[in-house]
Amino acid sequence: MATKRNYKSEYKNYHSKPKQKKRRAQRNSARSKMVKAGKARKGDGKDVHHRNRNTKDNRSKNLAVVSKRKNRSFKRK
């Protein structure tokens, strides 16, 4: 049987770190930009993909809306 996740501990040890907060804000900014451009909608089941895998680079030509399955299946180098 799988053990239950401790979300409070995960947030304390990872998600609350300044570096992770900044990365999350950058991803949220990219999503917002695509929504304003009309390329994404709330609840559409899509992810905003950074073509060069740099979340700091939110230029329009670096962003694309793709399915969650495709965006989360890329192999990392």
C-alpha cells in the first residue's frame, strides 16, 4: 500500500523556497500572457510550453500551448 503524501512537509521543504516561488510566478506569468493572447483558456486542460525550457524566457515566440500529456512527456537532458 502506498504511503500518503505529506503536502505540508512538501511545501515547507520545496515549494516555499524563494527560488521555487519565483519560478512559479514566471510560469503563471507565461500562462497569463497566453490567456490574454486568446491562445489558452481557464480549464482547457492545456499547458504552456517553453520551447527552450527556460521559464524565465516568456517571449511570445518561446511559448506554445500544448496538451498536458505532450508537455510532461519530454525527456530531460
